Amino acid sequence: MDSLRMVHSGPRKKRPRQTGASMAPPLHDIKFRDLILFILEKKMGTTRRAFLMELARRKGFRVEEELSDSVTHIVAENNSGSEVLEWLQVQNVKASPHLELVDVSWLIECMRAGKPVEMTGKHQLVVSKGFSDSPNPEPRETPPLDVKISPYACQRRTTLNNCNHRFTDAFDVLAENYEFRENEGSCVVFMRAASVLKSLPFTIISMKDLEGLPCLGDKVKNIIEEIIEDGESSEVKAVLNDERYQSFKLFTSVFGVGLKTSEKWFRMGFRTLSKIRSDKTLKFTRMQKAGFLYYEDLVSCVTKAEAEAVSVLVKEAVWAFLPDAFVTMTGGFRRGKKIGHDVDFLITSPGSTEDEQQQLLPKVVNLWERKGLLLYYDLVESTFEKFKLPSRKVDALDHFQKCFLILKLHHQRVDGGKYSQQEGKTWKAIRVDLVMCPYERRAFALLGWTGSRQFERDLRRYATHERKMMLDNHALYDKTKRIFLEAESEEEIFAHLGLDYIDPCERNA
């Protein structure tokens, strides 16, 4: 890459010092000498800038403490190209046409790849028409002014390419904290706000970008504004440092521990799992005992390769008893996620009797137990009623037969045996959920178990408020016509609701 020169519009001045300028930067091997980066502190914050600088240096990038003539890329966060150029003008510096103004997302992708990645329009910062000599003429992607964004997640296409992590991560923390405090109203406010921002094809860089967006009340906007200006939210920071939040986050990470148990342990003065495990006065459920026994495995993420290996195990077991059964992986993995916390499967059989269907899961469990693969199971029998109206609750669970398990997955079954073994351990404990549903209800069950949680909530809200229908994992009921609407596929359910079909990979609300 051609080196650039900073063209001064006045007498040469000493460059402004940012964080750590008085100290020599730590020595790291520079792998990519054609790139010389300068990370702008404005709107990013001192701590985050220092962290990114150190991380980039460890990855082999050259990062300057101070702005210099040799810099090839200015990396900024929550700044437009115009704002960066204004900052340069204040420093009495005019940018060369060869200087690249890039969003921090480019640097993060580079560090993730371990090398410089191709720069696209989404990485380049927007410069308004007032800056005609801009080094980056391509604008960032912005929303068409005539497109209205729906307040319902089921009318928005939300992929995993979230370019507003700084805001949505903050909202997720706040929503989780309100959930821990059983404040459903406030929890939903931040869940909906996060869902809207996740669906946007552009990065929020100013408050003007929020105009016309639904589900963003004053409290939400105040937090967004604070993050734009200061790089972080004081409220989120307070929550992350809150002892109650930290304790509930830790306790609920144990399989089988919910809010009531977490509240009990917190009130008893517990703050660590080791103290809880060693306390002889506490009594644990079977599920909690399993949660503690396999804790390290269960809190580590399940990879896509592991999920596929589990899928083979499930299909082998199911087809041994019902060869015509359909076995579908649902949840986050069906929506395209690469990692998850468990693996969910929907099972249905067109040619079996009701009795054969109800006997399947017990037979599968017994098979895995004989093979030494079963670490824990909890079989919940069906309470499904064919003619019962769908639930009015947006978060209602279904009444199909299901089994919650922990399976032993041998490493040799993952990626053809390429899975790396740690300290001689040859297997990993994996959380698996199996759901058995009647064949004629498979479309509703598949839609419900695919998620995401917010997508399903809004789909049911939309059915109720916009179509005068009732939807859950069992059925769709038209209250006006007073009839159940049948569906052979998810596409037919969307059609009944008058909605455009949305692929599973676009339901990550």
C-alpha cells in the first residue's frame, strides 16, 4: 500500500497525545508492516482504546500511540467520516486521499482472522457532501427513508450480522437484570429495543439514526445517547458491578437452578458455587446435582460440529424404533448459529400410532443407558389436548412429550475424530432436549421451537392484536371464524397470518 503524507494547513504542531503517550508501547512482532493504525479515542473511551491497541499489537498489527504522517488507517467507533475529518481539522491536519477512515468493526474482523481482511463499504466511514475531498467517498449503508420498520419482530428480517452490538449487548444486560428481579415490564422494554437494533442493516452513530424506529422509549434513547457520547453506559456498568446481578448470573448458570433457588441462596449469603457445593445443609434436586457434576462441560459452548455429532446419535437411536420418523434440529442451530448452550430436536412420525409415539422417548433413553451414553434424563409426559384453544400467553410452554437429557458425546464422533482431547478426557457432557409431537402439529411445533424467543413472542402478539387469532406451539385458531387453521408447513402458518415468510436464519431477533 502506498504510504501517505499528512498535509498541514498551518504551522507544524506536536501531535495530540492520547492514552499512554508518555510510555513506550509494549514490544510485539509486527507482521503487517504495510498497515499503520491509529485508534481514535473520541467516543470510544480510554479503557476500550487501550484494550484494542494492546490486542491489535498482539495480533501483529502496528498501532501508533500518536497520530503521525505514517498512519495509513484511522480506526474509529461511533464516529462518522465527517466527524473524524472534523477532529483532524481541529488538530490542524488535512487528510491525504490515501488515508483510510474505517470503523472498528474492520479491525475486529482483522484480529479475528489473524490478518488484514478485505475492506468493504460497511467498514468505511460516511463522509457528508460537505467534505468533497474525503478519502472515503462511499457512504455507509443507511435505511431508505420510505421504508417503515415494523414494531413486530415477525415483520423484520434479522440475521446474525448484528452491527449494533455495543447497544444490544447493553440492552441484553439490562433485560437480564430486570428478569432476575422479576420485573417483566422493564425486561420486555429492553428486549424489544435490542430486537429492533439487531435488525438494522446499518450502525447507529448518532441520535438522528433513531428517527422513525419503533420500541425506543426515552429511557432506551438516553442509554443509546450515553454510549454514543461516552463509549459506555453508567447504568449497565453499575449492573455488571452489582453483587446481586453477579450472583444470579453465576447461580443460574447451573443446570436446574432458577430464580427462586438463586434468590434463596443469595439471601442465605452465598456468593460462590464452591461454598454452595460444600454446604451440607443444602438439598439439591436430581437436575441440580447433574448440573454441578458436569458444570464445566455444560457452561462451555456447544459447537456446530458437536451439535451435528449429537444429531447423528439422536437419529440413529430414533430410527432404530421408528424408521419413518422425521428428526429436525431446532433452536439456534436451525437459525444458523455456530455455537449454543444445548441442542434441541423435534421428532414426529407420520406412520406410527399414538402409543408408538409415546413409547419412543423411553425406548431411546433406555438404549442410551445401555450404551453408557446417558448421564441424566427427565422425561415429561404429554398433556396435549387436541381441541384445546392455543394459550393466550406469549411465553407459554407447549404440552408435548419431551425429555431433557445430558448425553456423553465422545470426541471421536466429532469432526471425524479430529476433535482435540484435553488432559486425556475422551468425552464431553452435552445438554439435549427431545420433543415428540403429533405429525399433524409438526409445523406449529417446528415454528415455536426454532425461535428466537423475541421472534416467537412478537409472532403471537401479532396474531392476537393484528389478526384476531391465537397461536402457540400446538395450533392456530381464528377467533372471528371460530375455527382451527390447519398447516402442513411453516410457510402456510405465515400465509394464514398474512405475513411474508421469513427463513429461520432471519429470525434471530
